[in-house]
Amino acid sequence: MSGAPRRPWLLLALILAVGLAGAALALRSHEGNTQFVARQQGLLPVSSAALERLILTTSDPRPGYGGPPARALHVRCTTASATALGSPWSCMVRYPRLPRVGYRVVVHADRSIYGIGRPEGAGEHGTALSVRGCCVNAP
């Protein structure tokens, strides 16, 4: 009698099951990773000028500071990231009324943005403000 398995399909089924489980785990680990998604979609890099143009369309989010003309007047964004999306960005925004507002902005793979910030000089205990928009155009 030989040592060969009587049911070779069981071995094949086991190998397939292990392979599928490994693939599922790999995909799940990249599910929420915007940098991975950006690389897979071949997105063009986000430029500071493109991000600044989008933020210029936002209104002053501070309570009592809104209303026309409360759009941003000047924006300066920088990043230290070498990734395609550049996140996180640091943006300083000047609205019609001082003080300026500094934001930490994330660009998502769909090129929408979300940023959290505080008025200049408010410190960590100042009111948190947010800025959001869609979508940063290609350079």
C-alpha cells in the first residue's frame, strides 16, 4: 500500500482555502489606507497651489464671522510629505477678519479635503474649527 493520500481534492481544497484567507486579510489591511488607494488609482500628485485654490472657496467657519463676503482671502499650504496626496498639509488661512486660522488638512484619495484648525494665538484650548471641500484638481 502506498503513502499517497486517498482524497487528493482535500489537499487542493485546503491550499485554496489558505490562499483565499490570505488574500482577504491582505485586502482588508489596505481597506482604509488612502495612500495605498492613491497609488493603486495612479493619482496625480496634489500641488500646494491646487489645494490653496480649493481652500480659497471656503467660508470663515468661526461663529459670528460668517456671511458675505467671508470667503478666504489668502491661503498658504505646505507639506513635508513626499506622498502623492501630500497629507497632512499645514495651511494658514486669512479671512476678512483677523486672526488667521491654521489648519491641518488631509487630502483623501477621492481628492476631497478635511481639515481641523484653530485661530492663530488661540492655543490648544481654542475652539476647534473645520474646513472641508471637494475636490482638489490635478496640477
